[in-house]
Amino acid sequence: MKRQDRIVTAARAAIGAPFRLHGRDPENGLDCVGLAVLALARAGHESAQALAPAAYSVRGGSVSQFAAALRAAGLRPVRKGKAGDLVLVQAGVAQFHLMIACPGGHVHAHAGLGRVVEMPGTSPWPVIARYRWGK
């Protein structure tokens, strides 16, 4: 199985996990960063944990902070997205969110619904950038 397919498979395996801010375990809860770390790690990415900052809030931070964390985790920005990419979006004022692209939509930790979900179609939020592990 290709690397990008392993990321999608791992993200989809977490669907239904509860949402929890700073959550890193699908049994106790995941947030968007936790879901990204989990999917990358289960796909074999040894530096996935570098993506997770020590502390952060739902609002705040900056695009440059997210970009630095994504690059520190060994991901690179890409122009054209594909399944398995991490998609950085702006979900609100000073509110950034990570989703995992999958065929036909995205998997993400949805705070409002209180769980990890797969959302069909394009992002309802403005896409800031896409990042990929490997080529």
C-alpha cells in the first residue's frame, strides 16, 4: 500500500473517535493535530510527533507557526492536493484547523460534532495550504 493510502486508511480508522482538545489517543479523544499525528505515525512516519506543539488553544497562533510545525515534521507544501495530504484551513478568525484529504472529501476532528468525521466534498473553509509527506 502506498504511503498516502496508509495515511487515509489510518485517518478513516479514527472516524467516530471523540473530540478532545490536545487529544492524542482515539479512545480518549483527538483534536485535529492529534488526528494528523496519529494518521502519519500509523502510516510509518517516524517524525510525526514533531507536528504537535507543547501547548496551543483553539484560537490563536499563526499560519507561520503551523507551517513551521508541518515542516519540522518532515512535510512539504504542495500546490495540487491529493488523498493523504494534510490540509490547513482557516475555520474562523484566528482559528486554524488541519484535515486529512481523502478520496471525495476530508477526515477531521470536528469540535462541533464532538468526534472525528469524514466530510464529503470540498472544504467549507478557506484552504491556506496543503502539505505532503514524501513525494
